[in-house]
Amino acid sequence: MPGLETVVGRRINALPAALDAANWPAGARVVRIAPDDVFLIGDGPLELSDRHAIVDHEAGFSGVWITRPDAADWLERNAVWGLAPDGEVAQGMAAGLPVKMLADGQEVLVLVASVLADDLEERLA
Amino acid sequence: MFVTTFRYGSEQVGFRSGDSVLVALLRAGIRPPTGGTVCLAGDCVHCLCTVDGVAYVRACQVPAAEGLEVEPHPDDGRPLLPQPVSRPETVMRNLHADVVVIGLGEAGRAARDHHEAAGRMVIGLDARDGREVAGIYPGPLVVARDGREIIGVHCEEVVVATGSSEIQPVAPGTGLIGLYTVDAVDALHQAGVELGPIVAIGRPPTTAPHRLAEGELVRFEGEDTVTAVVTRTDGGEQKWECAAVSLGLGRYPRDILLRMGSGMPVTAAGSVGDPTELPPPPVAGVVCPCSGVSVEQLDSVVGRGFEELELVKRSTLAGTGTCQGQTCLPHVRSYLTERVGATPAPFTARPLARQLTISETIANYRLPGFFKTSLDSIHRQSGGVMDRFGPWYRPWHYGDPLAEYWAVRSGVSIMDVSTLGKMIVTGPDVNEFLERLYPTPVATIEPGRCKYVLMLNEKGAVFDDGMVCREDDHRFTLTFTSSGVSFAEMWMRDWAEAWGMDVRILNRTASLGAINVTGPRSQDLLESMGLDLLPPFLGHRRMEVAGVPAHVFRLSFTGEASYEIHHPIDRSPRLWQALLEAGDPFGVIPHGLEALLTLRLEKGHIIVGQDTEADSTARRLDHEWAVKPEKGDFLGRQAVLRTDAIELDRQLVGLTMEGPAPDEGTVLHDDEGLSGYVTSARYSPTLERTVMLGWVRLVDGEVPDTLRADDRLVHRAGTPFYDPEGSRARA
């Protein structure tokens, strides 16, 4: 797996219904971590109906884009879970660490908390 | 003449293409030394051997191969542990399918074809193809081994088509060499293996020459190898001389995986699901060859009242051995049917059905990850001695912890405190939520101000501490201990849901770095960077520091004026470097945990987990000032009120002694004996004596003035030991 690099975006914690109905910036990637939690990659205006939502700068993830076959092969050997459909996030333990994967066509974004990025790279070396 | 051989003990054994190890051995005239009825189907335990250092391998299931190292198991006792050898790590492969079919005989193939025709993705697993299923777990997850890898197949449905096994005999002499199931006899005959004169009991072989014995099986005779089998007819006993016995005693479902899948979408195909026909009740001999359980032992345990199958299993260990009951279960059920009058259901089957090696068991197992802050590599390059502290790698010191200590006390120093737990909480109900969560008033915290808080559980015990910092009417930044934040997040989310509170909770621990600038010259350092609107003591403010957007908190854990700068984690290196450069005229150096632990102890600050126990109330911790029952309801309040009414029995107190610090954990004695123990101990360079926190038993309601530790005199002392007025922290 190629080297991981910081992925900068916005972290949004809001009511699930507000996230479901949000108007995301064009071209942005929406990493839905939990019903009330999104990591948004991409600039542009965000329309969210929850006025109490937490929207903060997020630089706590590291990631890398890999091909879908590479992702599937990597998961086969390191995780008990598989890729989610396009645009959806699959997440769980992989190589003993919490990893998220966002599939987008023939590419997959692998994300891990930056505080574990070195560890993940070492485990996959 | 064979050109390919494997080693068996001290002999070289030749083999033909397609031979298993067992067939090759039998062809060479070598019989398994343990004796017993050989099934050649992987069901029994009578051909166990050690192959290439792996014990408990069924020789009938291993294809003979050039260079194999095979050792027989001893005919009594267990095989010796193999010598440690370097092996490649076993990896686990995870596959995903709609259906898994276990067993690819006629019924299994039909099931596979049926599901594939319906457009479902099917994975077939069959021991004869080298993929032996070891267990079925909820999911379902089917775990198989293939000798090189562990395969985990995650699926929607499992079809078990494992067929049935031949019933083994129970009679005196079943441990002799030369006994075979009828299918084994035919298979060996077809493989060209000569067994000598064969006598058949029950269903006869279809191809192998034999004499068919009449009557019921009574016993086998012989020294080590069978020489005769005795049957009983109406005319009495009859002895049949032979070199081998073929046993066709019926079949029993090979259903352990089916039973293991109880409650899961696991179905049967073929004879594995057929109704069982139990053999006649055993009257003498060994019922369970794996555990060596005889009919006499069954008589004994049933005679003592253990009449249920599960109790018989536990009291005799029948069914718990290598074959997991495939051999003994029909006999034990038949035995209990006769003794108790009802046929018991088979006992529960749990993974694993097959023994795995240690390497297979831990395939892909990984230790939990330990976090590294984004300054980790800088610490290492700076000579930082790194170690794990809670879930994080942290710098213990940078080579001179005493110099680091004095930098804080007399100048300025920086520390990477990114590990600190950090959360943001907002929402319409956030004020009420925090009031219920914390035992001290939150409403009185003004925007831009912070307050130290304890976290209490329902028992009133302290499980974490930190700061509550109000940003505006409905937004707070909360801090927690480095080790406690994950639990605290779960705790908060659980209670928010239980109370139906409309709040948002976001854990920012891994997203925000934090650097503490501390020491009497900390303000000078930051002002030299152009920061002239620094927050007051117990205040906080958002501002840019060296071009980095930051949230600056004026707190103090070290006892000196301190500014905790929270910032996006990817900006930590830049901010760290800027602080070192700006601090150079002030002699700034970084400090590690070694210095910090001394600094905080001089101030008497507790570390939750180190200085606290599971039942440490605020009163026992001498932190009653941080709990205000009069404010109204909060978590743990009822327990606080109840325990406050009880006479205090022990307390965490400040202690001092001359000379070096004792080990943390050192026992404390009072005049009457054991009093407590030391939780934290450090030699204070400033105070020039050892300062400690420790749990002490109260005598007549009072903490003794003097105690002993390691036969040294210990004095009770008030905390903080250093700057009790707090003037330096507020400066």
C-alpha cells in the first residue's frame, strides 16, 4: 500500500436527519462515519438544517487512494469485512487497526486516524 | 520399487501417487501403533501422527509427499511437543459469499449447483480437496484450514453436506491393530494394500475377499495385533481366526458442524440430516477412544446420578477429545437410552471441530494499536526516550529530566500534551446535560472560562477528571484524561440517549494536537510571538499562534503559569518548532513525563487510575470541594449523599519523607499494622524531600501524623506541597 498522507476536510456532528438531508458541496466526498458523524472532504458551501451542528476543520485522518482490486485483496488478507457499495463507507478493524474505506468507482479511499498512520504503514510493510 | 519416499520414525516409506500417508504405511506393512479401528475417512483418532512437527494430524487425510517427516504418536500418552522451528506465519484470508457448502460429495455438489443456478455466489469447502472446515461461528463465519492459510468465509447461509461416518465397535480388544471399517477395507483393497485374511462383521466388503462372521460381536483377541474375533450366536461363542477384521456396523451422521450452526442459517443436505439409528447399547470395552472412557466408567457416573448427556460428557470427558464425539456419541446416547429410558439429544457442539495449530489459531491476530502524536518523530529525533503511557507513545524525557524540571520551575518549557482527551459538546440541551453529568455547577461557568471537574459513576466513585470550558451558551470544550476519554465518550453518549437529551458530542482527541507552554516565563515567550490577548487564569480564547489557528487555555497542571495550545493535529510540527525558536532567548526546552510527574505531584494533583481506586469517592480523595450535592441532581449524587453519612475509613493524603522516593505501591504501616500504600512518590528537587500521595487508614477518625514505609518514617503533609496558595499558577 502506498504511503498515507493527511487528508484535510471538515468534521460534522449533527442530527442524523440533518445529515441525511444535507446539501453537500459539489464534488465533495462524504465519509459517513456514524449516523451523526461525517468527515467531509472537499471545499464549498454546506447546507445543513441543524443549527447546533458541530462543524470543525478536520486534519486527523490520513489516507491513500488505491484501486478497487487492491483494496479487495488487502481486505481479504487483513479484515473480516468487505467493501461497501459505491459512495458508502465500510469500516472496521483491518490489520488490527480501525480503518475506513470509501469506494468510488474503480478507486477506494483508505482512511485511518493519523495517530495510527505510522502503525498501519508498519503493519503493511 | 518406489522412487519417492517420506520418513516415518526411522524408516523411509515409499508411496504411490494418490496414496495418503496412512495408505502408504499400510502398504508397507506398517500399522498405526495406537491400534483401534481405522476408518480412512478422517473421523476416528486411530491414525494420529506428527507430520512435519505438527501433532494430532490424521495420517489418512494427508497426501503422501516426498520428504515428509512423520512420527507416530506414542501408543500411550501424548506426543512430545515439537522442537521450536521457524515457520512462515499463517495468514488468514477472508472471503465473502452468499452460500458456503461444506462437503462436496453428491449431496453437496447438488446443493452447490442449486444455489449457483439461482445466481448466488457459492464457495464449496471439502476436506478431500484440502480445505477442512474447523468451525462455524455466528455471522455465519465458516473457518477452514488448507495447510497454508486459514480461510474465513463470511456468508448468508451454510449448507452442511458432510455425510455420515461408520460406527466404530465397542467391545473388549478394540485397541488392537488390524481393525478396519468396511469402507476402509474396500478402499485399501482397491489401492492394492494387502491386509491378510479378513473376517467381516456386519455389512461385508464389496470388493475385498473375506469370511463373513455370524452372530453378534463379543470381543477381539490378540496380543498387539488382532488374531481372532469372537461372536455370539444362539449356539454360543464362535472364534474366527483372522489377520484383519472388517466392521460394517452402520453409519452415524457426521453432524458436528450442523449442530454447531444451531440458531444460524445452517441447513443439512444429504445423509448428514438423516434420522439417526443408534447402535446396540455397549456392554463392555472403550466407548470413547479419545479420552479412554469405558463402559464401566459410564456405569460409575450414571450410577452416581449423572444421567444427562451433558453431565456424562463433563464428568467423563467422553466427547471432548480429538474427534469431538464423532466416535463415541452414538454409543453414549445408546447407553443412556437403555439406562434412562429416553434417547438424549446430541450434546452441544462448539468450535472448533478440528484442532488448529497455535499459528493457525492466531492467524492475522494483531496487537492493539498504540497512538503516536504528530510530534512523535520530532521527539525521537530530539533524543526523546519514548514509551507507552496509556494508549499513547509519549516522551519520557529527552536525556536530562532534572534540567527539564528546572526549566518549568524557573524558566519556560513546552510539552506535547496532544494525548489529552478533548471533546466538543453542543445542542439545545447541553447545559442541562452537563449539569447532570458533572457534580459541580456548570451554569456558573461564563463563556471564555474553564472549571476543573470530576466525573462520578452511579456509585459516586471518580472515574475521570478534566476541564469544562464554555465557548458560548450552547457550546463547550471538555477535556479528559488521555486514557479515559474513550470510555468517557461512551459514557456521555449512553447518558445522552438515556436522558433523551438533544446534544451533539464529538471526540476531537485524535484530531487536535496540544502543546503546553509552562513556566514563569511562558507568558513572556508567547508575548514575544505577538500574542498580547492571552486568556487569564482558568480562561480560554481562540487565536492564531505562529500562523496556526489555535484554542489557548490558561490552566496549570505543573503548578506554574501554563498555556495549553490546542490546534489541528497536522500543524503540530510547525507550532512546536515556532515555540522552540521563539523560546530560544528564554532558554526553552521540552520536558517529558518524568519531569511532569514530579511537577504535578508537588502540586498534589491526582492522576485518575494511578491515585484512585474503583471505590474512590471525592471525599476519600479529599476532593469534596469539587462535588456540590446542593446544586441538584447529577450522576452519583445519591451515592455521594449516602456515603457522606458514613464515617470515613480511609483517605488519599499527602505524605513526605526524607531521602529518595520509595517505589509506588510501597506498603504503609501505622502503629497498629497495615495502614495503606503509596500511590505516587517522587523526590522533589525544589522541596528537597520526597513527596507522596497514598491511601491511609484512619485511626479514630483521624489520619495518623506519622507512618512507616520500608522502615522509614513518613509524615503526613497537606497538599499542595508546592505553592499552596497557587500564586505561581495564577501569575
